[in-house]
Amino acid sequence: MASFQSFNFETEIPQELLISQIMQIHTTISKLESLRPSKQVNTLLTHLVKLCILPSSIEIEALPQEVKTMRESLIPICGKAEGLLELEFSTFISQTPNPAKNLTLFPYYGNYVKLANYENKILKENGVVDAKKVAFIGSGPMPLSSIILATHHMESTHFDNFDIDEKANEVASKIVASDKALEKRMKFVTQYIMEAKERLGQYDCIFLAALVGMRRSEKVKILGHISKYMKEGSVLLVRSAKGSRAFLYPIVEENDMVNFEGLTIFHPTDDDINSVIFFRKPKA
């Protein structure tokens, strides 16, 4: 396996070195037969994440086309590996005696707690309290964001989790079913979000996961679809990425959001990866 240099979190990594290391990881991981969790996959992805959260002044749009093309290939690879990791842990946790109490076994649980804290703070700062109904689009097999928000921040809100993958929803619902109070407030919907129309008008708040729409063109279409059908005055929280974190997740720009008022943008500077952009659909 390739060897990688380690860096200090306080030091800004030179752009050329960052890109060469990321390209090296991309070359190695692209050749793997499987992205299922293994020592090799975990080591590569852990190193990639550590590289991408280092202080960096990199601008994705200014990069050479070769690097942009590599990034467009890397994001779906990371997304698939992330989905397989979540599926493995959610399947394991769903088979424990009390699944809802064992979510902390997931290795990135702490990151989800911090992200939920940021998102809840943004909602409250913008006057969104006591939302009756929330949609989380792209909840996956390990719906930690919804569960943490529902149990620690939005204790009376009803959550609908949308995912295109029936298997993901099946295993996620097993975890939620172990907490009867939570199960009453949380449902799972197997549907591609572009096929959900009038239903989107039910929600006070919609969350869009970072990996829903991995290519810019697809993301913009999804955002346009949501904006068309969500109700006036309701809000949308979109997970994005900035700088070198954008080698892991797609970027959403303010000008991608037509028919919205952009209100708050949060970019992490710690070991969290996702930026959060808060929009409101204006009242006519």
C-alpha cells in the first residue's frame, strides 16, 4: 500500500502537496475490487479525510481540469464507501438488544452530534422553533442526523426520512423501531426525491444530505425541484463543502439556489466536513 505523509492540523498544507496526496489515494482506491469496509479501505479513507480537513486556501474552481476530473470521480467513490460503511454498522447495530441505545458504536457518531448542533443553532437563530414536520432527504441506512435532531433538539417534531434505497430504509427503520416513542415520530419513505411533488409542501423544514445529487447539474435540478414544491415560508438546510473538503462532497453555491432567500452559511474549521447553507422560500 502507498505510504502517506502526516501533517500538523495547525499548519496550512501546500496546495501542490495536498493535491498530489489526494490523487495518490484516488489512484489506489480506484483499483480496489470492493469499497466495503476493510483495513485497506478504512486506512485510505481515513487519510483522505485527514488531508481534506487540514487548513488550506485551495479553490476548487481554480484547479487544473485534470484535478477537477479526478475530484468528479472521487466523490462518488467516497459516497459509495460511506454508504457501505453505514450499511455494515447499521446492520450490526440493528441486531443488538437495544439498537437505538447503541448508535454511539458508529465511528463518526460524534461528528453527527456536532453537525446536528450547528444545524439546530442555525434554525433557532433564524426563528425556526417547534417545526411540526421535517423531511430529511438522503437519510441512508444510518439516519443519525434525523435521530439526533429528533431526540436532542426537536423533541415533538415528526420526521420523514427519504432515501432511494429500500435496503437502507429497511435497516434504518429496524433501529428506530427499538425506540417506541421515536418510532411514532419517524417514518421512512423509499422514493427518488424528484418524484416527490405535492408531498414536499407538507414540511416546515427540509434537510438535503450532502450526497444527494453528486454532480453539480443533478444537485441544481434537485434544488430547483424542492424549491418548486416546498411551501412558502418553509426552510431548507443544504449540506455542502468548501475548499479541500470539496474533494469529499459536492459544493452548493448561493447562485445555485433560485427562488430562495439565502440567510446563513456555516463553514466548519474543525474536524467536521460539511458546510451548512440555510435558505427560506419567500412568501409571495
